[in-house]
Amino acid sequence: MVSEQHEWRWQDVAVVQLYSHPDADLLQLCSHTVVSCSKLKEFCIIDVKQVLSVIAMIPHNPRLPAGVMEEEGRFFMLEKHGLDLSNVGITNNILDDDNDGADVE
């Protein structure tokens, strides 16, 4: 009897939701400021080291100038949606606390 041995190892991965290409007409109409896409029913699993940036896809229902409502299920891309607030220039010296009790006046 042949015994199969499998070696397991942990690997850091990211699960990525895929979206369509941007709506070309809306992109041109908004001077390339609104990147509006539809959510696809596909996911990718990639190595976390391949992540170049993190974005948010915000649900919206755009109304075109002619009053026509775009299809539901549209999302616009937002870059830098708050991760940059983690470093606002305030130093955090929790580990350097001297515990002398004179912190509050």
C-alpha cells in the first residue's frame, strides 16, 4: 500500500472581487473622474505581495444629464479611502510611558 503524504504550508493570500471595465461613456462625460463599474461574479486569489494598492468600490446609481438612470448594481472606484489616516503625524509613545502619574493636569 502506497502512503501519500501531503505537506501543508501557510501562505498569505488576498481574495479579490472582480469588476467590469469602466463605463466608457460615463468616464468620458465625467472627465475621467468617475470610474463606474459593474460587479462580476468572479473572484481571484492572489499572493498578498502582488497587491499594489487598496481601493473601495462604492455603490451608486448615476443619473445622466438626459435624466436616464444607469442600471442598478453600479460601483464607483475610490482610491485612498482612509488608510492614509493611520499616520497623521501624531507620535504614539504607548511603549515609552513612564507611569509617573503626571500625565493628566
